[in-house]
Amino acid sequence: YQTIKRLLISPLRNIPGPKLYALTKWRLALDEWQGKRTRTIHQLHQLYGPVIRIGPNEVHFNSLTAMRLIYGPGAAFELTEFYRLFEAYGKQNLFSFASSRQHADRRRLLAHAYSKTSVLKNPFGEVVEGKVRQYLRYVDGQDSKGIELFTSLHYFALDTVSHVLYGARFGSTSAMAGDDSDRALLGDIFDPSRRKLIWFRLHLELLTEWMYTQTGILEKLIRPFLPMKKPVTYSGVRQHALQSWKDFSLAASTMEDTTEDGAIISVMFRYHISQKDGYLQDLEIASECADHLLGGVDTTANTLMFLLWALSLPVNRKYQMKLIEEVTKLPGEVFHDGVPPVALADKMVYVNAVIKEALRIYTPNPATQPRSSPLNSTIDDYVIPARTVVGMSAYSLHRNEQVFEEPLKFDPDRWLSPKPTVVEMNKWFWAFSSGARTCTGKNLVMTEMTTLVAAIYREYSTSIVPGFEDSTPVVTSRFELFHDETMSCMEKVGMMPKP
Ligand code: HEM
């Protein structure tokens, strides 16, 4: 009966797509287990077009009309249960609020702190410049054989975002300076088995809950079968967020000025003590901070790693030369210890083109952003019943051949095309999502990346460690594995001082 219902009676029956995917959610779950959900969906779009049915109750889109209707202003679509994965200590945060009202209130509270104006001014401007300066010193301190980018860029991203979140005194990390306990926080992010745990939580929620709550002999018996060893993913980051909040709030209660380095936590503290309606509780603040940290570390580090790697490939040498030309032409007096002021972030046209191209092709959040609506709707001529899961992915949008010529080619010059072409490409560029749920940290991260890339290429040129020219790095994003799909896998990008 279920087969007949899903294939012949369901209102989604006319939507193109393979029958097996329409029949059972486990077909797509298998792709997810194998770490290739997003790539599979992209192949299905190539085969079946911009609207595909990828599950008994799930439809995937790849069009601007769908983007506007699902994610645009006033859209009735809400986050699905999937986002509950981002809750910490059972408390919701910007990532996980399903309710648009709660989300809008929290967003309003933090909007100014993350605005472009705030990010380009001190104290944030100084923080970013300081961390870039420290990264250059870190690189200088490595031996002449080159440095390992993946880890060092995670140190950079962690130290920067933690300082922005917590200020200098109560939770900012010193991973670049070699602090082992701060570096250990990255263990949460690096652990590849977190991918499996997410899969288990999504598809076998009750079983997973049961497996992780057993004690005594049962716990011992189950231990070898756990998708991720205890303590499970992000425990360290969440513990750190809670401790930082406790330290901050204790000290802040005796401080005259709580604008501690302009930190995000101080914005929440001031709201907390003002005790307005729905005032933020301790765990809500820690939950918010932990998630910004998790949202801001591997996204930033992975983008920068792919960017440096792509520029280092012999085939992309010409782009690296153009970038070096732009940054070496900048007047020397604006640089302090090799670092440009953040105020230049927007003005370096080629640096921005390179970053945008890295975010296009190696976008660190490439997967579907699932939504559902309590109302029926019509999208791209198909009736979508209430509570159907719908979604789009940056991965597919960024590979539309009609918009991005040779989409798999890393080509920063495409962003210098005539204006109408760039306008069209910008409409499809979705690395930071769009609408009410667009990335909160995008101004911060764009400033970090432009400043770091300009500083690096002012001082260095980069090349791949010999022997690794034909292989690509591989990263984990949520429950998937991503790499440059034109190459075989793995890795090492060396960074050598300019001769
Ligand atoms: C290259 C770096 C980054 C990229 C590509 C990126 C991308 C994204 C995307 C695509 C979303 C929407 C996800 C979804 O709805 O499923 C998002 C949301 C978010 N990001 Fe980022 N992000 C980056 C860096 C950061 C940083 C540095 C921070 C924090 C300081 C941050 C904080 C957030 C927050 C809080 C949200 C939730 C926003 C909301 O729903 O209101 N992100 N980001």
C-alpha cells in the first residue's frame, strides 16, 4: 500500500526523479552514509531538471524562483527538525530557531555587532588585523619546507572568532600561540566520526539516544558500536562556551564598563541584565556562543585552505600572479607589520574575486538547507503540500552551466566579466544563503579572509608540495565529504617564502 501511495497517489507523484528515491527515504540515507548526498542530488538535477523528488516527502529545487519563494522575504517556510542538531544544552539559538519571531528577535539583538560597520571599525578591526599578524608570525616560525595549511588555518579561524565572541580575557583562544587545551577544542571539529553521529541522530534518533544513555554493563557492550566515541562531538566547544560565559558574567557583575572588547558576549550580557521580556538565560547565551564558534571555524578555515590550495596549483599560477600584483601595488605605508588595514577589505578587487571564486566552487556549506511550510504552496509549477521538506543547495546553484561557464574550473577572472554577467552570477551565488537566515558572520569572515589573503600574498607565493599536484584535499561538512571533483583525493599545500 505504501508503494502505491508514494508512487501513484502522493501529490508529489508527478515530480521528476528516480522511483526508488520517491519510494523510500533510505535510498538517500545511503548516499548520506557514503558522504555523497549533495553530489548525488546534483547529478539528479543534471538528469531530471531543476525540480526533483528525492524522498517520499522531500523535493529539491535549483532555480531562482524557488530560492525566492522558499528563502526570500516573507516566505512561509520554516527550518525543519534537522536544525535541532545545532541546539546546545537543549537551548535553541540563531541556527536552530524554527519560529521566525524568536529568530528575528535574536537576530535583531546581534545585528549591529556583526554589521559591516562594526566589523570594519575597532575593536573588531584591530582583532582581525592582530590575528592576521599573528598568523604571519606563525608561518614565519615554521621550517623552510613549508607549512601544513589545514591545521594552521583552523588555529587562525578559532582564535579570531573566539576573540570576537568572548573578548580578550574570558574565552578567546591561543591556538596559534601553541596552547594545547585551546588546540584540543579543534578535536571536536576534526573528528571524522562526527559525520556518522549526525547520520545516526538524523535517521535513528531514538536508537542513538538509547545508545548514548546506557550505563554499566550495557554501556560496555554497546561502546564498540557507538558511531562516535564518548564524549560526543562538540562537548569541548560547548563546555568552553559555558565556562567562558560563567567567567565573563562573574567578572562583568563588578565591571563598570561591560563592553569588553566589543565582544558579542557583552551584547548578550547587557540584554541579560536588562531583563526585558524573554531575557536571555545563561544556557541560551552559552548556546548562542558555542554555535557561532562552530559556525565560524571550519567554514572559514576550509574556504581559506581550498583557496590557497587552488592558487598553488601549477595550472592556476596566472591567477596567483595577478593577486600578487594587486597586493604588492598597494602602498607600503598602509601595511603594518605586513598586514593591511581591514578598511581595505572591499577595495582589493582581485582579492575579492579570488575569495568569491573559492566560495563558489569550494563552498564550505554546500548541502541542502531544508525547510517546510505549514501551508500548501506552488513552486516552479508544482503543488507542494504543507509539511513537505523542500530545499536547495549552494553546490548545485554554483554549478549551473548556463550561469557559470565551465563551472568546475577555478577561474577568479569570471568575477571581472561585464556587469550583466556578474549581476546574473551574483543572483546564483549562495555561499552565505539568503533572506532572513543569511549567515550572521559573513561580514566578519569576508574581512578576515580578504585581510589574510592580502597579507599572505604580499609576503609569500604558494606552491603545492612536489608530488601532490594531481590530488585534492578532502573536507567534512555536516555529514558529507567534499573535494575538488576533477581530481583524485589528497592533499598538502606548501607555503614557501618568495625567493
Ligand atoms: C566562509 C565562512 C562562512 C560561510 C560560507 C558561512 C555560511 C553560512 C550559511 C550557508 C548559513 C546558513 C545555513 C543554513 O541555514 O543551513 C550560515 C548561517 C550562520 N552562520 Fe555562517 N558561514 C561562514 C562563517 C561564519 C562565521 C565566521 C560566523 C560567526 C561568527 C557564522 C555564523 C553563522 C550564524 C550564527 C548562522 C545562523 C544565521 C541565522 O539563521 O540567522 N558563520 N552561514
